[in-house]
Amino acid sequence: KAGVTQTPRYLIKTRGQQVTLSCSPISGHRSVSWYQQTPGQGLQFLFEYFSETQRNKGNFPGRFSGRQFSNSRSEMNVSTLELGDSALYLCASSLPTGGALETQYFGPGTRLLVL
Amino acid sequence: AQTVTQSQPEMSVQEAETVTLSCTYDTSESDYYLFWYKQPPSRQMILVIRQEAYKQQNATENRFSVNFQKAAKSFSLKISDSQLGDAAMYFCAYRSAGEGGSEKLVFGKGMKLTVNP
């Protein structure tokens, strides 16, 4: 079974631009979470989607948004990029079974550099 | 809000030796899950081991085991017979068992483990 895939793997943008990152979960997985990883702040939760609905959201400005499609693929968008948005963006998927302990499988990440 | 603290930013161990990584957390919840994730230089985050808070028995996965002290809010990872492939960043993470089934993870800052041959 294929793992979580993220595209693109690397991205260079300039301040003020917007960017869209994509995450394809493992087949059959319906939950997708996004995290931002930076040397200074570490790993921070962005948002989580389950069955096309945002189930939880981290403490990020409104410039960060996301969505999930009916095939469980997810996208996150960052508008008006700032230098501080340079980070590794990780996506994780899981197969929620309701109350049980699910394993989240992470993708390889998208490294975003804002110049 | 829950917090996770990994006080040691770096550690090193000799190949075949045992090393213990420490983690403490703060929460007012009684039901939760704890995890150790490994992130090698390839950056792919990999689950090492997990522990349900309601279970008193410490989790083990081959060479990896945890020492879970609920009252002390401590969750340390022991790696036995360390191998070169164990070299990586290790993250301790917390997940609430409530929050409507949310799988949000709260991570510690991580610890870089070096394995010396």
C-alpha cells in the first residue's frame, strides 16, 4: 500500500505570494492533519480534516487555510506569504475507527522557502 | 492547554549500548495517549511506540520500551542495543482522548540522538 504523498516536495516563493500544498493520504484513510515544523517553534499543529470537515484547528492566522476533498486528499493554502512561513509542512493520515487508538502515518513533507 | 517538554536537546550513545530519552508533559486530562516519534535525516516522521494513559503496563516494541509514570507526568523512552540506524531526532507527543475524536498531536521540541560506532 502506498504511503502518504505530499506534493510538491520543495517550493520557493517570494513574500506576498500564495502557495498551495497537497497531501494524498493512504488509501482508505479519512483523517488528514497538517503540521508546520520550524527550527524555532518545532512541530505545530495547523488543522485536521475528517470526511471533508475541519475537525480541529491550531493557533495560526487566517492566512493559513485548508480543505479536504471527497477522496480524502487535502490541500492547504497560505496566502500573503511571510518570511516566517518558511518551514517543513508535514501531513499525516489515519484511519479513524472510533475510540480506538489509531496510528498517524506521516508524509515526507513539503519544504517551503519564502524569499 | 497541554504541553510537552523534552529537556535534553541532544544525546549520544555508543552502538549496542542503552540510552534513555526523557519527556515530561502537563495536562489536566485523565485520559490521553503518548507517543514517541522518530525523524531521521530523510525527514519522514515514524511512530516508534505509543502508550494509552489508562494502561498501567509500559509499552514495549522490540528494542524500544517506555517508562510511563502517570502521577509524575513522565514518559521516557529506552532504546536497548542501540544501532546506527537509531540516529535521528526523537519527538515525544501527546494526544487527548477527548476533543471529539481529534487526533491533534502536541509535540515536544525534540531531541537529537547520535549513535557512535
